[in-house]
Amino acid sequence: MRNAAALLACGTLALACPAFAADPIKIGVISEAQAVAGSSIGPAAQLAAEEINAKGGVDGRKIEIVVYDDHSSSAEAVRAFQRAVSEDKVNAVIASYISEVVLALEPWRGG
């Protein structure tokens, strides 16, 4: 009987906890905010994250989007990437579609 009461208490505590108890999965989005094509990347990623979070996230973890503007500059993209990794502690990065920016970020890609 005692075990049943303990199990019930644990179940009640689990239900009282917030849905996103674990650390969020942070995704950095590096894009060109002033470009027509680039300006939609951040909001699209945010919309996708909201849809995923509404369904419970990924293994119970909330998706968090952090957007960076690279001003269509490879140097700015590298600075944004370094900030994303070192300061904002993102788990993944989605980068630009501009060739020179992508090539500048190539040395830091995961392998």
C-alpha cells in the first residue's frame, strides 16, 4: 500500500512539472535580414520551432531560435557564428545561402 501511495505521489509531481523541464535546444540562424530572401529565414525558423514546441518539442525539449544578421558579409557571419557558439551556446547553426558566407564558415562546420 505504501508503494502505491509513493507511486501516486511521484505521478502527481510529474504532472505538476512544466512540459519543457529540460534545457532547450538552441538553434542559431545566421541570415541576411535586409535581403528579400534572407529576411524570411529567421521568421520561418521561428514558426517551425513554434509548431514543434506546440507538439511537445523534441524528446520533451523546447526548440529555441536565436537569429543573427550577417549583413551579407562573410566577416559578420563568422562573428555571428563565434557569438552563437561561445556566448549563446547554441546546439546547431543554420547559415546563409550566399556562397562567400558559407565558404567563410566552412572551417567551423561539424564533421
